[in-house]
Amino acid sequence: MKEDKKLSVSAIQNGTVIDHIPAQNLFNVISILGLDQITENLVTFGTNFKSDRLGRKAIIKVSDKYFKDIEINKIALVAPTAKLNIIKDFEVVEKREVIVPSEIVGIARCMNPKCITNNEHIVTKFKVIDKNGNVALKCSYCEKITDQQHLQIIR
Amino acid sequence: MKNKSLVSIDDYSKEDYIEILRVAAEFEKNPVQNILEGRVVATLFFEPSTRTRLSFESAVNRLGGRVIGFTDSSSSSVSKGESLKDTILTVSNYSDLIVMRHPLEGSARYASEVATVPVINAGDGANQHPTQCLLDLYSIQKTQGTLENLKISMVGDLKYGRTVHSLIMAMSYFNPTFIFIAPDELKMPEEYKLFLDKKGIKYEEHTELAENIKDSDILYMTRVQRERFADPLEYEKVKNVYILKNKMLDGTKDNLKILHPLPRVNEINTDVDTNHKAYYFPQALNGVFTRQAIMAKILGLK
Ligand SMILES: [Zn+2]
């Protein structure tokens, strides 16, 4: 680890480090994983680290928490590049990548204002499709496509 | 198909289309059959569409079934603020099948998840209207004797027209060639052209009507609506360009048939109506046979 990162985000003894998050999507990742709602675990994050691949990246560290695959894959929408380091006793014991799921339930809002999901209390549902190399969502109800640019995470 | 809702045209396979058309032809030969006796079909029209509703109700009546429902949401509990879910759950108790039309997109898919009886989508906003597509297929097969290898010209609003989009998807199983004729503002969207490219289906794009219909088997006309244009001047420029006149049909193929989902405004001149190539009114009649077939298959009666 480089010196500057050590200073900005302190090391954790046990838990998960989520690295390589595009800086502009840091808060989306936090809200998708519900990190702004948890009261027990220590959560630290840092953003605007220089990254060759992403330009600016963010890092989140969550103490004493290990995510299930299904939770991790939810962040594929906003941070498909993210890498997870599983930490035990200050050591990285496992590295995991985000896998883009084929279906997304809840989490995102359909961009079509005339969609039934924006007019009644309905849990949104999308098929994940590829649009010009980017992840996009095809609404299972109105069949319209919501692309990255219009992606809105439901709070 | 039995007990399965029909929400989107791709809920059905090629084999399903062929089966529906076979049963529709049976109903055309023998339209009055009492197979729906004792059954109740609910027609829930959250927005008015007289033509579609009458077609469904005629189909039910000819099969000896009963119809309940409403013709627009102002006369129903919806106007009191009832949720779609509650309306659908309630009506599920009173009927064997729900036919619904709703201004919001995706409403029919949602209703089909909530309902305890099958749901037929009779139009959900600009999204899907699968029974229209199946009656178009029936009309094409009936007039051409086949669905295979046809040249189909589509004219007018190809950007927003849900009927042309559904027809492209459905016809893609039958090796068609498409001719898209539309103003630049209303061109066929990229995603449909990509779909055709992927399936290896040929298509041409033009802005001129008369000179691009000469070797077509089907001429599918749609309305060019003023409200689709951001700039009213653009509408004024093209509004009279996509009007079919009888004279334009000189030199077209003898088997050419003109289809239109109706209602038309002015995009087909009335002088075309008496031409034997005009088929939009018989097309509407085919809608009754096709809907008889769809309901009979879903209720497991055919
Ligand atoms: Zn939607």
C-alpha cells in the first residue's frame, strides 16, 4: 500500500475493503450496500485517489463485515470495476470481483415517467443488458431501457 | 398458452403465432360457437378505446360469454383512488379472464403478476398491443397465403408507432424484407435496426412514399401525429408527404394489400377505399376472429 492511502484511510483488522470504485459513484455504492444505515460496524471511506484506470477512485472499508455475493453484485450497476479485499487479522485473505447479475430487483428507478413502477408502489425489476459495452437496465414492466447516464438509485 | 397471460408479443413463440392463426381461421369459417357459455370476461378500459373494446366484446359475445367491466376510469373505483393492484385483485374474483387497456406502460405486466386469472393486454401506453399484432399477422397470412419471404413497406411514424415495432419482431421469424418510409424525425429507432441486423433481415430506409412501394406485398400505413414533432414547422413540412393516394397504387403488385391499425385521419385518401388493394376494414374484422382464437387458447377451450 502506498503511503498516502495509509494516511487517508486507516487499515482495518477484520472486514472488507472495497477498492476501485469510480469516485463519482461512491455515494451510490454506499447507499446500495446500506452502509449509511448500519449502526454497528465502523465504516471509513476515502475518495479522489488517483487511478490510472478510473481517473479518480474511491475506497470503502467496513470493519467486521463480509458481504454476500448477492449484495456485492448489486453494486455492479455503479461500480462494475470494484474489487473486494477480505481482511482477516490485517491480512488480505481473499480477493473478489463484482459479477454483473442478469436481473436487478429494486435498487434502481425506471427512467420512463409513464412506467407503472413510477406511478404505483411496485418494486422495480430489470433485466441487465449490454448497451454499447455499458451495463444498462431493461425494465421488466414497461420494457424501456435505462442507461448509465439516467440511472437513479432508489433510496 | 393455456392460463398464460398475453402481455407482450414476445410472450409467444413462432409456433404460438401459427397456432393462433390456425384457430382464428377456424373461427372465421364458423364464428358463432358457444364455447364461452357460463364464462365471464372482464374488459377494464382505464382509458377509452372504443374500437378495441368493441372488438373484444364482439368476440366474447359470439362465443356465448358474458362481459363485465368499464369503458374509462372516470366511471370506476379508480377515480376514487383505488390502486391498480386492488382493482385487478377484486376483478379477478368476478371473472375468468381480464382484458385491460391502461395509459401507463408496464401496467399489463404488473396486472398479470397480481391477477389470479390470465390477463390480455389491450394496450399499455406506447408499449405493447399484442392482439393488434396478431391480427396484423392473420391479415398478412390471409391475403398473401403465407407469412414467408414477403416484402413489407411501413410508412409514417416508425419512431413511436408500437404496431410497427411489434410487427417487426413478430415477422422476423418469417424472412421478410422491410422498406421503412418515414420523415427523418420519425425514423425507425436504432435498436430495431440493430435487432434486424443481428437476425440478418434486410431492410431499406427511404423518405419518399410513391416510388418505394412498387414491389411490396404489404403496405402498412400509420398516422403521423402533430404532437410527435418538437417543431410544428417540421410537421407542416411532412404532414402531406405521407398520404397514400389511389394514383400511387398504379404499377404496384397485384397482390399488394394496404393495412392500417385504424383509426385513420388523413394518411389514406378516401379514393383508395374502393381499390381492391385496400384491406384496412377487413383487417378490423379479422381482429374479432383473432381475439376469439386468443381467448379460446388461453382459456384452454381450443
Ligand atoms: Zn419501466
